[in-house]
Amino acid sequence: MPMSHDLAPLVQRIRTLLEQRGADPTMPLLTAMEHTLTDGYARALELEGERLRLERRIGDLAHRLDGPEQADELRDLAERLRSADDDLASLRDALAPLQQCVDAARAAA
């Protein structure tokens, strides 16, 4: 599933950190992972907020749909909602193994 261009650098950072992990991550690497998790979860919250706003707008617009301009806006909002859903799923898929890695490193410490 394609992700937005603004999300790609964060997901790449996550992948890079996962590639660098070892059986015993160093403290700087663990710190970088924790900061990246924080950034990732913050971005996930932003996406969830965006989804809620889009859903509300779609609901409002659907109740008073009466012209081609509103139908066009409704299609645009639906596409943006699908994109936000895809981005959120991609981000969550990337964050899960990083969270597991951090949890394992903390448990081993």
C-alpha cells in the first residue's frame, strides 16, 4: 500500500534502526529507537485526528448533499480518508517491530 511522501522518511528511519539492531543494542541506538517510536506514535495520533476530522466532514456533507460541487468534495474527502487509513496502517506495521525491539532491549537491561 503506498504511503504519503511525508511519512516515507519516518518509515525509512524505522527500517534503518531495525536493520542496525543487534542482540545487545547500544545505548545510543536504543535512545534513537525510543525517539523514533515517540515520533512515530505522535504521527499516528496526528493521522487519527485527521481521520476523525475527515469522517465528521464526510458525515456533515452527506447530510446536505445537493450538488455536483459537494459530490466532488465528498469524493475528495473519501480519497483523503483512504489515504490516511493506508498511512496509519503502514505506520503501525512499521512501529510494531520497533516497539518489540525496544521492549526486548529494556527487558534484557
